Amino acid sequence: MDDGSLLIVKILKICPIRKFFQIMVVAVLLSGLPEFLYGADRVANQTLNFPDKPPAADYALENAFPRLRFSNPVAIVQMPDFEDRVFVVEKAGRIRMVTLGGQPERFTFMGLTDRVRAGGERGLLGLAFHPDHASNGFFYVFYTAQGSGSPNRLSRFKVTPDDPFAGDPETEVILIDQPDDAGNHNGGDVHFGPDGYLYVALGDEGNANDSLNNSQRIEKDFFAGILRIDVDKRPGSLPPNPHIAVSNNYSIPPDNPFVGATTFLNRSVNPDQVRTEFWAVGLRNPWRMAFDPVSGLLYTGDVGQGRLEEVDIIQKGGNYGWSFKEGTADGPDARRAPEGFVDIPPILEYRHGSGPDRGNSITGGVVYRGDRLSQLYGAYVFADYVSGNIWAMRHEGNRHTDWFNLARDSGIAGFGIDPTQGDILLADHNANRIMRLVGTEDTLNVGFPPTLADTGAFMDLENLIPNPGIEPYEINTPFWSDNATKQRWFSIPGNKAGIRFERQGPWGFREGSIWIKHFDLEMVRGDPASSRRLETRFLVKHEDGVYGLTYRWDDSQENAFLVDESGYRETFSIQDGEETIEQVWRYPSRSECLACHTPSAGLVLGFSTAQLNCSVVRNNHEVSQLSWLKSAGYFQVEPETIEALPAMVSADDSSASLTRRVKSYLASNCSQCHRPDGEALGRWDARYETPVLESGLINGHVVRHEGQADRRLIVPGNLEKSEIYQRISNQGSRRMPPVGSHVLDVEGIDLLKRWITETLPRKTFADWQQHFSNMVPNLELDPTGDADHDGWDNLSEYYLGTDPTFASDRWRLRLDVSRETLFVPNPSGIELRLESSLFLGNAVEWEAIEILETTEPVFGYKGLLESKLEGFNEGSKFYRAAIIFPELE
């Protein structure tokens, strides 16, 4: 054209019609588009003043309780529901209680010196409080008993009737009493797992070279592995097989890996003689183990013999190699290993010696999840008893990716957690003291802008007007933030494309990208004029991840100041009608930022397609936010037609179905942890794009059911037994989400309540039609219609239990390549058939294949079926499913 404007030709649709193709072409003159849409005014920011990555911190050890002494401490343990004390296990036979806060004091919780044989590696070695200790008073200890055979004894005790902080030695109930012919390699650590079962670490009985022949046996005695037992004797659990060491005071979880085993290492075993207590085998002396409280992974340090020390992640049925292997090297019995023997290699190993990467006796540690050392968040911290090295390690899957020194102190025999702020405590066996891992003050806050004015974010701080190159954005479904209102901005470095667009899932961002979120809180509910500025947060993307900072506004409301590494807590008086409410506000620690902004969640939350797919105002014009980002040149690869992209909705959007609103709410508030590879214990999938049938929500398994085994994640029509509803509607230690909130979300609770009681219960087809028609205006749900254009007619959606107004909520086959398994949703009331063929076509034969219930629930959903794909890597194969619906009543 001679006016210089550019002609864009865009193919909107290509569809086959018999042998022809219909092409729809639209021509758009850019000269006719307003400037606000194509973003001609985008400039690079020149003012933001943050380091590329947080300055490296230095670490040291300090005496946690300078006035207190302990006798050969070996373990540090927390009592459930009490954050004001810890318990120290002394090898000679005493359990000490230390009160925290103010001036710590030491008390004797219980003494067993009259029955403990102590010396060398023998003694009182482990302690675990029952998860329901507050109600039943139970706790469990592992010790070397006096008397013939010096047995390794696992016993249950109870607190005295009149003092919950005093154990009663006369209440002992012996669970396992295994005679031991040697004095070393006793293991002895005990922990309750997130599943409520008790895990017990056992050494190989002792001496050297596995001379007592215990390490690769599952039908002999209780040595060289990790046990998993049911101390509550739940319905469905099994009695232990007869053995001189066992009692009837516990039972066997029915899913333990060696239940019913008839072979082991290519040889036959009698299933009635198998020690079904074993969870994992092939360990030499697992000295200290710990569960990550977030991911549920079980870590242990296994002490080597003459060459290697190792860190292992314990898996169900895992064989860690001893004595065929020592770490990844050949062990003393390598020649006896059966043909085809495969062990699970350590996630990290180190050689014997005294250097900074050496040692001679590993002490397993803990995963740091505290508030004060954000650069260690999620790292596994452990030590070597001899060399004194104290290290941190990170890993991806079964491979460590980082391993570095923190401090040095020989004689560390165990680790624990200070429950007040999550600090790591270390039991210094040789110096008779408890140490604390700390960051040196001169490295924790240096390098960051001290005030909000110094960050370079705002040209007008009073009115929160950002500097050029910092743009506002809005999202569809905000995270619940205790009635605070929020404003958001972002900045991508430079003025070229810096965002890797994804239709679903997290986007990718250039290093140096920054997101800003500002919080206001009304001091009088419903009165915007009473709003007080609370904090302004920053999230900075760097080459290794992200870091977060927050700035707290002072009383003058003129500036905000950098909050300390460990965060800050403040209480405000809120006027709510006639009532005055004391509301706690938590300014997050830098570790708490990382608790949600995880790699599996894409590091940046809320800045994604489904959240940003909404209308916003730019230069006084309403425009699609995604279109604006696209035309402003932010995307490295431009997205498809904006109208076809997914969009979340707000909890109060009455034009959307309850299912879509619940999915949006859960995605915003839960999906950062509850997703594949997420760090939450509950294995359900909260991502917006995951259909409800695949999410694990409906009748999904509850990991921590606190003794109420009939609870499920969501039970249609039953609020009392729906764990997610209970978690979001009640305060306390089990409340979800676990960080970022101290006030219940009344609207969110009501939304979930309506979904459980109105949408999910089974209905007649007529009532089902009426239910969705009432929610979505002008919706017609004829049986043969397809209201959401997802390829399933409305009658099929009724039988499948999917939402007829929400295209993302659908039935589908899902292939898991890593497992070579096809997963098949199996809603109640339908019949499924799965068939396979080597070819496609009308004349080919299809062969029926077996469909089984999942042996390991995928994301906790037990209604999901699976089919193992034979010959998965041997060529093409095609699968189809037939669904047979019942006749309509």
C-alpha cells in the first residue's frame, strides 16, 4: 500500500471438506490499531537496583544452649503440637527435655539407665513421639538392652497420668527384641512417616564385611535395613510372621514391599518366614535418617566400611547394595552377587579421608525448611562424625547437583530442628552440647537495597507510580491474602522478547526479570479510605532460580524498609462492624518465598496464560492483556489465537460453573505444591489444566489422616470426610495453605462447600441439566448437544461426571512414558474396554488388553486404572477405549 501501512494475512482456520480445504483469510491494517495495543511505547527499565543473585552467605555453629550440658547426645526430637520444647536423647539412657524461649531450661523427661547397655555404639539411640501423642501419650524408643544377647529393643512408653512432659518407665511395651551378637552397627533411629507408620533403621549387626551374613536376607533376622510397622494395628494390617524377636504389639502395613514374597535375589524364600516388616534392605549402618516434612522423601546416611560413605533416598522395596556394594564400589561380597543384581546407588558418596570433601563416618542429617537461612532452603544438611565436615547437598531426582561445606565440628552424632523458626540443631556427642547452625550477620542482608525508595521501582513512591520499563498486570484468580488488596507490576530486562510462552504450565523468563506485589489492608472492613500500606514484595529471577525480598511500610506510610531474612510478624486491630479483630500479619521470610516459588511450579506464580488471559485497561482503553503482551514484543514465540487460550475465573464469577471456579481457586492457592513433582506430601494435582477425573481429588488418598482412615480428599456430598474442605475451613497446624495466611477465606470455603454438596453428588439427568442451567445463563443441555465443544455430548458428560460447560474438564487417556503405562480414568457406573492394534484402518483387528487398578495411586487417586504397555519401545502401537454407558433412567 502506498500509505506505508503493513498488511497482515493470518490463516484463522484450515479444515478438510471432502477433498478440498477451506481457508479463511483476514486482512488487518496495523495503521488502524491504536498505539496502546501494539505497545510502541515499551522501553527498557534502567532504575531497578537488585543484585543478579543473592550474595553468598557464610555459616557457623554456635552453642544453642550455652548454660546446659548433655551426656553424649545422639538425637534431637520434637514433640507433635508443641513448639516450645525439644527432646535430647543421651546415649547412657536418659531423655532430656529443653524448654525454649527466654532462658532455656533442661529437665529429665525419662531415665532408662537401669535397662540400657551403653558404650561404644550401644545405648539409647532413638526416640519418636506418636503423631497423636497429645491424645494417647505414646512415644517409642530404640535402645540396646542389658542382659543376655544385648538385644536391640524397640519399645513403646507412655507419659505419666498427671504430667504430659514426664515419661513413665513402668509403661514399657516391647515391640521388637532382636538379639545382637556384636556391639556395633546398631542403627537405632526411629521416625513416624507422613503415612503414620513407624520407620526403624537397623545396622547389619556388626563386626566387618557382613561376617554375620545379614545384609542380603529378608527371611532371617532384623538387621541391615529400614523397617516400616503399624503400631496402631489399623484394620486391614497383617500380623507379623513368627520370629523370636517379634511381639503381637504391632502389625504389618498391607502394602509393605515384601508381603507375600516368594523369591529374593533369584532364590526361593518361604513367605511365612519373610520379615515383612522390611521397607528397604542392603544397608550397612544407617546412622540417622529423616523425612523431609515438605516432600515426604526419606533420607539416610549409611556408614561405609573402608572406602565410601553415602547418602541414600529410601524407596519402597529398595536394595542399597551392601554387602555386594559399598556405595558404587564393589563390596566385600561382590562375587556373591547374583546375576543381574541391581541396587539403588547413593545420591551422593564421598571417600575416606580428612579433606573438605572427605570423612570416615557419615551422620545423616535433615532437610532445611526454616525461616532464617533462605539460601539453604530445601537443602539436605549432614555431617561426618570423624572429619567434622558439615555439608549441604541439593539434588534432582537421584543425582546430586550441588554439594558444599557449611562449617566444621567433629563428633556430630545427630541432627534435629528447633520448632520455633526451623533452625538446624546438631548433637555434639563428644563435646556434650547442642549446636545451632547460623548465618553470619554480615552476610545475610548485605547487597540488597535497604529501603523501597532505594530499589528504583517507583518514580513516585507516594502514589506508587513505577519507573519506565515496569508495567502493571492483573490476574484472574488471586491467592487468598487475608483480606488484603494487591497491586502487581513486572519488568523484563531490555526491550526484546524475554518470555517463553506456554499455552499450559509455567512460562520461562530471562534472568533479571522482576515481579513486584504491593499489599494494602483496610483497618475498617469495607472502608477503602482506611487502607494501610503493609508491604511491597519483590521476586528476582536469576540463573539458579529466584530470590524474594519484602519491604515493610513504616507508620508514617512514606517509605518501606527491608525485612530481615527471617521475616517479621505484626498484629493490627481491625474494625469489623461492631467487633474489633486482632489480625496477625506475616511478612514472609526469604525461605517462605522459596517454599511456594518452587522449580516444579515454574518459580513465578500467577504469571501464566490462564491467569493473565483477561481484559485490562491500557492508556484508557480496554484490551486483552495477552494481546498487549504479544504486541509489545514480550513473547519469544507468539501464542495462538488468544480467544482459544485457557482462562481461569474468580471465585465469585457467577457466569462460570462451580467446577471451573473451584479448579481456578485450587490452582491459585494450592498448585504451587500440589502438582506432579511438587513438594507437597498430598499427591493430588491442583493445576487448572488437569481434569478433575485425573487430579486425585475425588475420593483421593489422604496421607496424614490423623487416625481417621475413612477420610478422603473430597467425598461428594460429605463435608465432614472431605479433608481439603476441613483443612481450609479450620485453623491450626494442619490448615492449608500452610504459609501466607492467618485468616480463613470465607468465600473460598463456601465455594468448595457448594461444589461438594451441589455439583458432585450423583443426580438424575434432569436434575443434572437443571443444576448447570441454573449456574450458566441461557445454557441448553440437550442430550446430544456439546455445550463446551470438547467433543463429548452432554449425556456422555453426565455419565462421566465431567463439567459440560468447562472444556478442560474431560475424560481422556493419559500416557506416562516414564512408566510405560496408560492411565485410564474410571468414573463409577460405566463399563470400560481397552484395545490395541499394530495398525490403523477399518479392516484391522483390535485386541483387548488388561486394565488393572493402580498399584501405586497416581497423585492419590485410587479410581484411576492402568495398563502396562508391552513392547513400548519396539515400534508403533495404537490404543483405543470403548466406554459403555448404562441406559438413561
